[in-house]
Amino acid sequence: MASIPAAPRPPLPAGFGDMIRAARHRAGMSARALGRAVGRSHPWVTDLEDGVRPPSATMADRVSRALALDAWSDAILRSVAVDDADMRPGRTV
């Protein structure tokens, strides 16, 4: 039986990546350092900041903690996060 592809996600909100990048800079972290802190590569961080793909719920939590996001930025980050199950290899989001 063929699986049903995931519905396309709307684009990330304008300014989302800039918000994450600014928070990373305020935290004094490079993309590589943030990647290490959350268990991902620095290209993953760049993709997040460029709005290429949303984070999973788990990764949103890790990023928020690593950057010590304020409540507003944390809420925005979590609002764009996708269910962890949708981030399995082979799934397109």
C-alpha cells in the first residue's frame, strides 16, 4: 500500500531565520557551536536560519534551551515546529 505524502507546509514566517540568527549571535555562538549544542551539524543550523525547513518539536526545544530564548521567541520557534514523526528520514516537509 502506498503511503500518503505529507501535506506541504506553509513557508516559515518572515523574519523567523533572522530571529534565530540574532539570538545565536546574542548567545555568542557560531553556527557550528549551536549545531554541537543541539546535536546537529552547522549546515542544519544554516538551513534553520535560512528558513529551508522547520525544526522538529524536539529540536525546537533544544534550540530554545541552547539559545536561552525569551518567551516570545520561544513561542515563535515552537509554533513552526513539526511533529517529530514527520522528520523521519525519507519524509519531506
